[in-house]
Amino acid sequence: MLRLLFFVAACILSALAGDVEFNRDIRPVLSDRCFACHGPDAANRKSKLRLDQEQGAKADLGKGRFGIVPGSPERSEVFKRITSSNKALRMPPAYAGHDKLGEREIKLIREWIEQGAPYQQHWSLIPPKRPPTQPTDVHPIDQMVRVRLEREGLHPAPEAERHTLLRRVTLDLTGLQPSPAEVDAFLADRSPGAYEKVVDRLLASPRFGERMAIRWLEAARYSDTNGYQTDGPRDMWRWRDWVIDAYNRNMPFDQFTIEQLAGDLLPHPTLSQRIATGFHRNHRTSAEGGIVDEEFRLEYVADRTETTATVWLGSTLGCARCHDHKYDPFTQKDFYSLSAFFNNVPEKGFVYNFGNEEPFIKAPLPEQAKRLAELDARAASAKQAADSQEQLLEKAQAKWERGLARAKPLEWSVTTAQIFEEPVAGDTHFDGRRVIEGGKESPKIDYRDPFTFSAWIKPQGDGAILSRGEDYFEGHGHYLYVLNGRIRLHHVFRWTDLGMRVESAEPIAMNQWQHIAVTYDGSMKASHVKIYVNGEIQPLKILFDQGIWPLDVKGPWRVGAGGGKFFNGDIRGVRVYKKELTPAEVATLPLEGPVNSIAAKPAASRTQAEKDKLRFCFLDGRAPRKILKARAAWSAAQAERDQYYSGIPTVMVMEEMPRPRVTHVLRRGAYDNPGEAVEARTPAALPPMPDSLPHNRLGLARWLVDKSNPLTARVNVNRYWQMLFGVGLVKTVEDFGSQGEWPVYPEILDWLAVEYMESGWDTKHILKTIVMSGTYRQASRVTPEALQRDPENRLLARGPRVRLSPEMIRDQTLASSGLLVEKVGGPSVKPYQPPGLWQELQGGKGYEQDHGEGLYRRSLYTYWKRTVAPPMMINFDAATRETCVVRETRTNTPLQALNLMNGVTYLEAARKLAERMMLEGGGSAATRLAYGMTLVVARPPSPKEAAILAAALERFRAGFRTRPAQAVEYLKQGESPRDGRLEPEELAAYTGVANLMLNLDQAVTKD
């Protein structure tokens, strides 16, 4: 073993005992204290001296001065200035409020210059190489850790006790702790491979995907709402479920990356691959009034750029949005060149606030797809049955037409879904003052409702034909005008930013009768409005296209007036339908007179509109019953299919525009100050994108996971390390740049990065590799000496001990109580929440809590409203989901204790845990309390703990026996029923002890 340690020490860590190293020792000092004025940002550089590059640092500054003279600190201007006693000359400058460098920092810089001041490329930009390890039974991670510990005079801790290790690895790989049966099975299995069997079982559990997904959701800024002030709802849970499934299927990380960034650009993309691209539609979007559309669209592009850089490159590229990066080798042009990959989504900055914004797709679940296929087949069969009667229909209609010659005149027009009619009988003239009101009680038409407005008009100039709304031109409501000689439709919530305004491209004729109609399909798209004159569709001119807000229009329909304008001319036959009439139906509206006159014409001389009017009239209750029944069956089958289809969830996805936008560098980051046009390309400091890759998102995704990219594998295995140990090998998991931390074990980071890539980006393999190491399996007990030497356990001389993440605290509480409902996927749920939060912070009707299983699902599925995030989760340091967050943080506040002691979830869970202790834990108090402890911390209590718990139980018993009403009240928390078989005072006593157990430090800590 000693020979092994010497071998690894010589091969891996020789630098630690040798010279000053630029990346490890010097760059952090220069980056922190010097780069702001003498670094990459040319616009902010204070002199010729540039310290981030060797050439600039050693260049001639004029008058025989050099920033750094290799081998000679005394001749180096840098060293002179950092050691100057003159505050006016000393650097960093005292006049700017900066402190002098510390003695250790000055000493390191002196030694480095004496050694020749060698520069290195930043460590994270050097491709990782697998460091040599000895092929022995000692795990490679342990080999590297032991060398460092030997050098530091520390010793690794022994392996953790078996129940502790089982709880640790179960929490780490599934987010839930082991059940008592799983604890017993592991303790009973003394085979050499017992622990590995547990790891394999956990990695194969569907819980694994749920545990992994929660951190990815935070990185992806996943939420159930849009964000910003109005923070309307969205539906992205189908993407969330894709992530869970991808982890459970162990999708290789390179494919995981490609599908999320560019699944839509793959050849013949599947539904799953298109759903995957929801990753970059999870950002905040705004529906606030008064915003500038283009400004916010570019915010979304920038968000995607910064998120991509954080998640895959561990880079703070967003610092280059307004200027060249002050610390890292990224220019402003790099930022916008990378953003060009994301600038081609056909989206708006001002979004729909009541659901998903385009582009989105229907994303049926497998069972929904199956049901939809059945309904499609049924509708197709019903249509075929109706179509098969065409000969019978024609024969019956011909007979009916012949009978019309002897029948009384038959007037007919489309009346289906008609909600208002004003025939304007008699006097049809409107003189600029006349108004006819009616239909006050008729159904309202909202922004998602289809409609048709139609009328006969003989205009003498501009004016309102029909309206329902406020009586001024920019008012709220529905308005149909003749304006500037054209047919104009206003469908307005708020004139400035919420509504549709369209008009016919060509003017209509004045002083002659003509029939006009306007239809709309309820799609919230102005382009889906149609304007007809005499049954003929007219070219459309879109004036404003933002009809995405509900209209609550009250009052009557007004004929001849609206929006402060009155009609001059004649109007008659006004009709309103809560339906989009088809072009064929609209074409029949101008055909006045009885259908008898059409039937009297020879069939060959009838226009298509006349033929359609006869057919529609005949099918309106006049055809044979057999035909009508078949048509009704077809209509019902199609309606059932359409209704089912409308309930299928959607997901917002990425999509490319047919013609890419031009991307510009934005001066100072301002949306309205474009500079140089740039093409899509990767940052110049990184290996270039191969010519074989397309310069689109697909090419970018493939470049990110190319083995030549020095960052992606390192960045992601570092986050896995953080997930298991509480802190990454690089503590600044979001920043692998000059301002980031030097990796505490760079050789382990590189070994894992290479192992990850060479394993085929196998995430389960890399996690298993780490948790199988002795380093991970160490006991977490700490000696005073080790605590003094390494308080954060960065040297890994002991096992990890950290507070559980917020979702684990809640989930293991529900699991130990038996309340947890384990069901993978589905829409988000709304568990208990303190009342009034939503109303207080945002108004409206507030939070509508779920009932039943929605109260007890895993926290992964909790509805996340960005402006009022789940309070328990935020209380325990969850990411807010407003931006990409990859670093886990942990604080300790009194609010957390109040949450665990008094929250409804935890009091209800304590009651159900008490019921489990009493019903499943045996007949004595001692066995019941031991069972409760095993449920909560996966081990029985120690003798001292058992005595404390027994004493607590007796105190609770005594208290509740004297106050039985309080016992009953105490047991009312939560909606789950109380077990009526258990005496209330006794159950309340056990509930008090259960609450104590759930509040133990060990209950909320991974040991």
C-alpha cells in the first residue's frame, strides 16, 4: 500500500509539493484583484498592461518598463506597484477603496516571477485527461484522496455504520429514505456484494428519475407560471415528465443534451424529441401591459444563452452581454454569436397569460394517444357511413326540390348558434344619430369564442355597423365599422396592447347595397379573421394582433353606432353567431328570397352558393330520418373527438423560423441599440465547432457534448459530486472561470470527466462509480482536529453530512408517516399552503388547494408559482426558478423550525406516524417508539434516545389526559381521517413524540 501511495503521489500530485502554479496560486489573485482594470475587457482596461495574457503581461510598457520581467520581481512593475508604500502608486489602488494584497499573496507572486512567471491556459479550458492510477483493488477516487490526506497529515474515516450508509445512499439516489424492511434486508445480507446490490436496486427504481429531475428543473428554471407581475399559468409538466423518464431510462447525457436543445432539428423528430425541447421554453415570460415586445423577446434569447452557458459550460457568459467579460476570455461578440443559435424561435416578447404561448404542440400521454386514435377511427367511420348515403341523399333532395314548385314560399338562412338578430324592418336608414339596441341578455362572446357578424349595408360614408362595448373609439368590446371606406373589426380588451384590429385591404362600394360578414375562429390570431363582401372573401390587412386577454363585455348590441361613431346610410339583416360560419355558409347569406326560386332553376345553372343553400336547407330537418340520423352520428362523433382533443395537454417547444433572424451585438446590451451583425458560432476561447456540424441548435448541441469540449463533462460530474457530497469538487459549480474556485481535487474531476465520456455519457454509471468509493462510504463523524483543519470537509477525510434538500425533508416526512402517494408524472398539484399568500402578494381569487392524493404527492410535483413560490420550499433554500440555478445552498433559520413544528403537512404527518407506531409497532411503548425512529431515521434509538423518547411520551400522556379536548383539537390537522380505533388522548401523546422525531436534527440531515 505504501508503494502505491508513493506511485500515485509521484504521478498525480507532484505539483503540490513543487513550484508555484499559475492556475492554482496566481490566477485567482490576479482575477480577484487585477483583472477588472487589467483584464479581458478592453473598454475598461486602464492602461496597456494586460495581466490575463502572458504576452500582455510581459510586453514593453514604454520607457524601459515591463509589467513582468521573468526572474526579476524587483524589475517588474507589477511587483513594484503591489509592494509600494505610496498609496497613490500602490495597486490595487487605495484611492478606489481597495485593500493591499496580503503577505501570502505577495509572496506567491514574488516566487512565481522568480520562477520565470510561466502562464497557463485556464485549467478548465485544457481538455481533461485521465490521470494515472494503479490497477489495484483500491478505488481510483480513493487512491487520489489518500495521497492528498497523507500529505495533509490526515487519515480517512472508517466506513459508516451499515444503517447510516443505507440511508445516505438511498436518499442520494432516490430522494427518499429506506423502509424498515429495506433496512432489515440490508443488515441481514452479509455478502461481499450487499452494498452494490442496494446501489443497483436504487438506480433501477422509478424514484431515481424523480430524484434527479428536481435539480434539473431548477437548472432549467421550470415553473407552472410565466413569472413577472401578472404571472399567469402555463403547462410544461409533459416536459418535466420527459426528464423523469429520460433519467429512469438512463438516456446518455449527450443524447439528453441534444434532444433538449435541438430535438426538433433531428431527422424525423419523434413526439418525445419535440417535447424535450421544452427545456428552453421554461424561462420567464411577460404579459405585463406596456412592455416593449422586442425588448422582452431579446430577454428570452439572452436567458437561453446564459442558461446554456451555465448548465453545460459552467461559464458566466452573461457577464459579456453588455461588454467584454472582465475576468474570462469571452467577448461581447461571443455572447451574441452564441445567442444567434437561439434567436430564431417564432415567438413574441408579450405573451399569452392564460396558458402556453406558441410555438407549442399537443403532447398526449400514451393512453391519450390511444384513446384519440380510437375517436379518430370512430369519427372517420361515422363520416364514411354518412358519405355512403350520398346517392340516397341526392335522390331524396331532388324529390324535395320538385315538391317546392307546389309548396308555399320557404325562407331559410343559417340559424345554428345565432345569438342576436336585428332585421331592422321597415325603415333601414341611419342618419348619423339613430341607434337600435337589443340582445342585452344574449350570450357573451369572449376572446377564445368563435363568432360571425353579418349585415346588409348601403354606406354613405364611415360609421359603426354593429357594436357591443364602451362607446368611445378606443373602448373595450366588439366593433364592426366602415372606416376609410373599408370594413374594420375591433375586438379589444385594452386599446394600447390587448386586442385585435383588422380591416379589408380594399375599400367597399359606397351608396349601394352589399352583404358583409366577418368571421373568427377563436384562435387568438388576427390572421384567422375573415372578411367577406357579398359572400366573397377579401384580402385582409392586420392592424394589431394581440387578442390574448379575456373580454367581459356587458350591455346590449347596438346597430348603427359604436365606439363614438354613428352610421350614415342603410343597414338591415344584422346577425351575430357564436360560431365561425364556414365559407360555404357565409356565401349563402347574401342569397335572399325563398329557396323555391333556387329549386326552380335548372341544376346546371345554379351557382355553388345556391347549391349549398339548397343542401343546407334540406339537411336542416327536411332530409329522410335515416340520413339525418347518420349525419347526427357523424357530428356527435366528431364533436366527441374534438372535445377530447382539446383536453390533451400541450407543451411549449423550440422551433426554427423558415428564415433566420439577423442577430446583432447590442451596444451596452440595449435592445434598441444594435451594432455589428454576427453569425451563430461558439466562443472563440473554446475549441471551434467542426465544419461538419450545422450552424444551428443541433450543431451547437453536438459541439457541447463533443469530447474535444473541455467543459461539459467536468461541469456535470462536478454537479453530481455536489449532489452527493453537498459541495462540488469545484465549489463554484456555476463558474469554472477565473472568478471560480480552483478544484480541490483536480485529478478526481478530470478522472470522472473522462470516465463519463468514455462510458458513453452513462449517468447511472458515473453515480455508481462515486457512491461505490470508500471516500463516499466513510463515516461522517468528525474529530476536533479535522474540524479545525477542514471545516467544510473539502479534503474528504470523512463522509458527507449535510441538511436534506427541501423536497427531501417534505417527502421523507410524508413517506415515514405513510401519507406519501407515489405516482410518477402528471399535472402539478397544490398541497397545503398558508392561506392568503397569493392574494396578499398578487391579488385574485388566490390559491385553490387540492384535496385527496394531490396533498401527498412528492414535492417534485408541487405547483410552482414564481411570484409566490411554495413557501416551505423557499424557506428551506430551494431555487426560485426565476433564472437558472445550479448551486445548492443551505441556511439555518428559526422559520425552518417553525415550519417543521407547526406546518399542517408536518402535524398531519406526525399524527399518521403516531398511528403507524401504535398499529404496526407492537404492543409496548418501547417497541412502538423504536419502530417510529426506524421509520424516521432508518435505525432504532440508542438507549439514551429511547429513555428520552419514553419520558416525552409520558409527559404528553399526562398533559392530554388532563386536557382531552385539546387532544382532539390537536389531532384535527390535515384532511386525512383520524383512525377512530385509537383513543384520542393516547394518539395525541404519540403524535407529540412523532412530531419530536420529525424535528430531530438527524431527521432533516443526511449523515
